[in-house]
Amino acid sequence: MTNILQNLAGMGGMTEQVIASDFLISSKSAVRNIAFAITETSTPELRAALRDQLRAAVETHERISSYISSKGYYHPYDLVDQINVRLQDAQAALDLQKQ
């Protein structure tokens, strides 16, 4: 049933690993963008609100990276393994285009 739903949504070949990796990359981008926004604001109230958002974004990134590490999708301490994982991610993305 899941494959049918994935095909209907246009995600036939999309795996949990690809989705999780994309989510990790997006969370890194959120941390970076919020940190940049903090340096650009001039009001203490907005800076405080953005700091709260930054803390939440960092916590989200940590949860995602812990999850994908536990699944074997992410190897932050083993460069060779991580390169192999990223190559698999790239191949999966290329395979999606073929569908």
C-alpha cells in the first residue's frame, strides 16, 4: 500500500534515507539563516525571539542527525562511510528523475 501511495504522490523511488538527508540539509540551512537574521536585527525583542527560534532549530538538527545516525544513514565521524552514503543519496535522486 505504501508503494502505491508513494507512486501516486510522485515519490515512487524516494526512500526514508533520501527524505531524512534532505531534512538534515534543510535544518542546517534554517540554523544558518536564523543566525544571520539575528545579526541583522536591531530590536532586542526580535533578537530574543530569533534566539529562541535558533535554539529550537539547533535542537531539531540534533534530533534529525541522531535519528539518521542511528539508522546508519549518516556517519559524521567516518568520512569514507559518509561519502558512500552521499553517493547513494545522489544515485537515488538520479533514479527519481528516471521515473
